[in-house]
Amino acid sequence: MMGRMQPRPLVIIGAGGFGREVADVVHAINTAGNGPVFELQGYIDDNLSDLSLLNRRGERFLGTCDDLPRYASAVFVVGVGNPAARRALDARAVKAGLDPATLIHPSATVGRDVQLGDGCIVCSHVSITTHVLLGRHTHLNLNCTVGHDVVVGDFVTVNPGATISGNVTLDDDVSVGTNAAVIQSVTIGPRSTVGAGAAVVRNVAADTTVVGVPARPIAR
């Protein structure tokens, strides 16, 4: 009988609220024991706001991004919701010699022929159906759904409760707000934002913020 896999050291970049939620994903993965397990080293953050929250969890603050080379033997994820910030932090970690990990909460459902890019984080009770492509460092937050034949670019954030219908394309650095809905066959251009609760029924141009039902662009 084979023994349990040796845990991989893991660093979370970002010690804010989502970073701590990511640590819960790591704990759930380790508890389930169905795949690779991780040894959480702690958090890297240039702007730590409340060390007491980490202390209450019994977790370590490791330092700032300047300290990343000390953890070159570890894998990393970026627990920061903002796509542009996540892109910059990924570049710093890779330059320091770290490789990205991919995390899937054991309560998530993932269909057949789903490809996850390096650094993806799939949170609790997410549903991904079939023939889905997720780019590098995509975040699928709590209770969101991703339908069939969806293509998601790099550094995309889908916030809690959002619904992405079939045949949708989310280009790089898109952010989809909490409880928003994107209907089938819509494309959302790069660096665009869908507001919380919005219903997107037509294509969204690059660098555009849309809100409302149906979603419409707001003035820049």
C-alpha cells in the first residue's frame, strides 16, 4: 500500500480576506486527501493590514514580496481579487523562482474536458460543466457556475454567486461581480468589469464597466 503523498510547501501571496479564504481551500484539500496536499508556509503581503487575524488562525506572515526568493522551493497562489494586481504579483513570484499551484476545493464539481491554467483557484461549491478552458490565475469564487464551452482568459475573477452561461468568452483580466449573470454566447472584452447583480445580454467591449439589468456601460 502506497503512503500518503509528501506535502508540497505553499505560499499564499495576499493576506487579505480572499487570501485567508484561499487558506481554507488548502485546508479542505488536505483534509479530503484525494490528491496532492500542501504544507502552508504562510502569507506574503506588501501591505499587511491586520496581523492579529493571521495569529487567530495560527498562520504565519512571511514578509513582503522582496522576501519571495527565500521561498523559491515552494509553490504559490495569489489570493488577491484584482486582476491587474494579480498579474503583477504573479510576475514577481515567477521571477523569484516560484511555480504556481492550482487549487480545487473538494466540494466543487468539475465536468469532463475541463482545462485549468496554472494558478487557478476554484472555491467551495463552484460548478464547472464541460468543455471549459480556464486561463492562468483565474479565480472562481464561492458558489459561482460556469456553463459548457466557456473560454476564460488569464487573471479573470468570477465573484461569488455569479452565473456564466454556455459558449461565453471572458477575455483576460475580466472581473464578473457578485451574483451577476452572463447569458449564453456573449463575449466580454479584456479588462472589463461586470457589476454586482448585472445581467449581461450582449457583448461587452474592452475596458468597459457594465451595470444593471440589462447591463449597460457606465460613463468612463
